[in-house]
Amino acid sequence: MDTPEHRPQQAGKGMDGKRDSKSPPGPVTKTTTEWHMPKIKTNRAAAKRFRKIASGKFKAGHAFKSHILTKKSTKRKRGLRAPNQIRDCDTKRVARMLPYA
């Protein structure tokens, strides 16, 4: 399976391994004098579950409010409507998962 027909082609090179006449003579790079800090990735699972409020804390939805609601009391379901605040001990972890929140 290592015959030239089965080998993947490299960018800018023909089947014989030599450079195509159409390709540029070398890699095209843009030189800049300024240096930027790398971007931090947001944890997408956390982004769907938490929102930052004006005080800097995080709010989240409640568990146990999506299905099997007939056996839960009205008072219990009403309490689950209110926003759920993340505890202070967990705030640092959530803030790290959401660097741009």
C-alpha cells in the first residue's frame, strides 16, 4: 500500500515529490512586530449552564424541574423557578471555565 498511487500528496508538490510550477516558492508568512497573548478556550458545557450576574456571582438552573412534575408539589416547583446561585466555594472553578464571562 506504499506505492506512489496510494501515498497522500503533500501541499504544493506533484506526484514525483518535486515542487509544482504553480505553487509559490516558499511558505507565505505574515511577519508582525507585536505579540498577542493566546486566547483561552471557554468550556462550552459550562457556558450553557452558567451566566454571570452583575454582582460577579454566577447563576444556574435548578435540577429536577424538567420532567416527572406531577408528583412534585406546587410549592416545590415554584421554588425551582427562582434562579440558583453558585456557592462561593465553586465560583472560582466556574470563573476559570468561563474566562470571558
